[in-house]
Amino acid sequence: MDMAQEEEFTSLLRMQIAELNINSKSFIAFCRKTLFLEAEEINWEAYVWYVAKLNIAHERYSLSSTIESFSFLDIRLEDNRKVLQEYMKYLFTVTNLNLGTIRIKQTYIKEFFKHLEEQKKAITAIDVSLVKEYFDKLSMQRIGPQSYNNKVRAITIFLQYLQVKDYINHFTIPVFFYKKKSYLKNREIKDLDKKLDLLMFKLSEFPEQLRIMSLILLYTGIDKGKMFLLRNADFYYESEDSWIKVPGTNRRVPIPDILHLLVLRYSEKNRIDIERLLFLNRDKKYTARSFEESITRQCLKSGILDGEYVFKGNGYQKELCKALYRNGTSIQTIREYMGYSTDETVKKYIGWVDEKVAEKSDEFFKQEENSLGGRLLMAKYDKMNEANRQESEKKMQLALAEIRRTASEGTAISVSDLSRNTGLSKGFFYKNEQVRNILNEEKEKQNQGTLAQIKREVRDKSLEKQVELYQREIKRLMDENENLKKENRKLVRTLNKLQKESSK
């Protein structure tokens, strides 16, 4: 049933049973989905395909969005629809493309078909002039160079597929002629570290679910899409440490016991089954969009960030890399923890190149002593160094005094509070080695008792969860064993029957 037939049926339904107030579109969608899903084989000629029937491998599902169906209803010409269905079938059955990528390709091609159908043209009549006309039309639209290039590439690959399959005539598409020069955009959020600190400061006002999700991102740096797939069983306790298994990977990363405890209490309070997703948005899996809307809505409610979304892109992961590096973690360890393939990614995120430039600058000034005018430069440089040293000494004494005062009062030591009370940047408490050592010593003294209590609770609750997992596995194996026994008895009866028949 195409769109015209749908409209005709809707009118007929409205005339015959208007008093029942039936939503015809919902009724048609229900019938269409039921017929597609319950058919013995996949109906590749259907006007709507439902993903649940397509036997797609789990790793090809989009982590950040939920895609349930692919529609061809808005393609009017039958030839165009059949050709696109054939191409989509190829993408699903032959390639390993992610569902999100396939959806984007379909969208671009449908836009191309819309242009053709406005001129009452079928794809089988395509030629190089029509392709050029469409690319020229695209170039006039208000889209960025990269988006334009992506559309040109998607259409070109589609047309090349049709040429290979002999659906259309062969002609050369000079893609290099149509492509635009694109430049990488700086998508970083200004002062992101301060904005993330502000978010942390206000997290206590957030609903429990959003609070824990934000903490997981900030303290583990895993992708948002993978966080949406976290199950209760992905958090566990082993070898006196808390761990999280990253969904869809072989990675596991250590996490603070306090974060693990928050997750355990949250799952216990909400009675979340061990094998269920931890975080649901009104009984549905979170998507990138729904998570963004939830966070920005809560930020506005808490009066922070002016509705700006601080988890956009991978900025929060970069900030975690910087924090780990400031605390003395090696680049190689950060790479392993974050799951990056090379050290270069970590170096780029922590600004390692800038550090090297500063070192080279230092070397340069030191070498200037013997060059023309070098002594004057060095005198100025030494004077600046001495002034900086004195200023640094004052800051260090101020920081140490505040740390000791806070510790003596029995107040929990927080870098954010120390920064606010002294006017020093938070980075100073991490970068100055002497300050960092004293800070770590005092925090360790404060945390020993609390951490021991947290660790005991985490261990006890984790053991209970592990026992339940073992019990479920035992039950599953027992059920499987019982089914095998039944199947064995059935086979024995069949064998006995065959032997009796053969002996006659």
C-alpha cells in the first residue's frame, strides 16, 4: 500500500466507521508491521522494512539512536522505489555498515529522487547532465562544504552501483570537479573545564539517574552511546577493586568505589534486574538527542550554563585525559584506559605539543646568552624568572595554608573549594608538585575511614549480585539439561519405532 492508497483507505475508513474514532494511520502502521514481522521470509518489496526482521548483527546497531524501520513510501515512481530497495538490500546483506550510516545514505538518495520526480524523471533515464544539475542545485543550498561533499559522495557511489548492475547507462562522474574545499571546524566548547566543574557543583540538584549518568561520563570517559547500553551486570567487584565493562568491546576500566556504590544503590532502589539496561528514558533506550535534551533541561532548571550542552562531542573525554595527565599518569596508561589506538590521540588531547613548544622556547632563551644582545635578553629573562618564582612561592604558601586549615577543621578537602577560597586556579593544585603531594596526603588521611566503609559495602552488595548471576546460570544450565533429556527420550522412542518397523 503506497501513500496514495493510504489516503484513499483513510477516506473510506472515515466515511464508514467515523463514529469509532479510529486513527487510520496507526491502524495501517500496525497491520504493516505485523505482516512484515510475521512473514516466513523477509519481504524486500515491502514499502516499509522493520529492522527487527532483517537479522542485523548487534554491532551494526547505532549506539546513539534507535532505528526501528526504513520507509520507501515517499518515493512515488515505482522504478525509483525498486532501484532504491535493491540498493538498500545490498547495503544490509553485503556490507557491514552501521544502521545509522545506512539511514543517512537512504536520506541523501531520497532527496536526489525527490529532485528527479519533480521533473517526472525516473532513475533509469539518468545522464551526466541531470547529475550535474542536481549537484549545482546542492551547491546553492545553505549547507557546509563537508555536508555537501558527503551528499555528492553518497549519490556518486549509488550511481556507480547502478552502473555496475546495468540499471543505468555508463557515464563518467567527475567527482573531483564538484567537491568543495572543506576545513576542520573547531567544535570545542570555550572554558569547558570550568563549565564541567559548574555542572559537578550542581549535580546534587539533578535527578538520580541523570546524576549517575553524568558521573559515569566524567569519571570513566566512555562514549555516550556505550553508556546508554550499560547493564546492571556490567558493574562488578574483583581483586579488591571496582570495574565497569564497556558494552560492545573487550575493554574494562577501573572506577572509584563510591561511583560503584552509587550505581549499586540506584539499581537496588529501582529494582533493576541484573541483565536489564541501567538507564531508560520512559521505558525506552536513551538516544544522543534524548540525553542532550534531558541534561540541558535540567541545567536550565538549576540556573546554569544557559542551556548549553557540555557533553557535546568528545570534549569531556579530553578533559579527563588532561586531569589524568596532570596527576602524573603516563601517556601510554591514558591511552590504554581510554581505549585509543595511538599515543598521538592522547598527546593531542592533553596539549602535549604546546608543552614541547614551551620547552623549546626555554632552550632558545638559554642559548641567547652568547648571541648578539643575548646578555641583555638573558638579564631580562632572569628577572622575569625571579619574579615568577616569588609569585609562585606566595601562591604555594597560600595553597598549603588553606589545605592545612581545611584539614584541621575536619572539613572534606575539595579542590573546587580550595580554589574558591584562595582565588587560585584548580590547575595550580595539580601542577605544583609540592602542593599536590600535601593535598594528596591530607585527602588520603581523611578518606581512609570513609573509603574502607564504602569498599566493604560495595564488596558485600557485589557478592550478592554475583551469587544471583551464578544462580541464574545454574538454572539456565539445568533447564537446558532437562530439554536435552526430553529431546533424547524423544529420539530414543523414534529409534525404537524405526527398529520395530525395520524388523517386520
